[in-house]
Amino acid sequence: MQTTIRSASEEDFPLRSNFVGYHEEGQLSKPEDVAAALLPLITEHTLEQSGQRFDVRDL
């Protein structure tokens, strides 16, 4: 998905330049790392977490 986003046009994906920058700066996480961070959040979330926004880099 990250490769697809980076190859998209700015017209099709206005945030494309952000993702290109993340890639160039080595800030993209591996999909399996993201999945490992999100799984507990999805399966063990609390009522207080409902509706909150999370940045996978902070998990």
C-alpha cells in the first residue's frame, strides 16, 4: 500500500508528499509492526479509548 500511495499523483492523493517524505526519512513502519501494535488496541480496548485517535508511532 505504501508503494501505491507514493506512486499516486498529487491529484489522486493530496497527502502523497507526506508519505514520500516519511519513506525518504525512514519513518515508515513495517506492516507487521503496525499490526502487532494495533491488535491489542483493537481486541483489548477500554471504554475510555473509544473514539480516541492514535498514532501508531506512539503505541
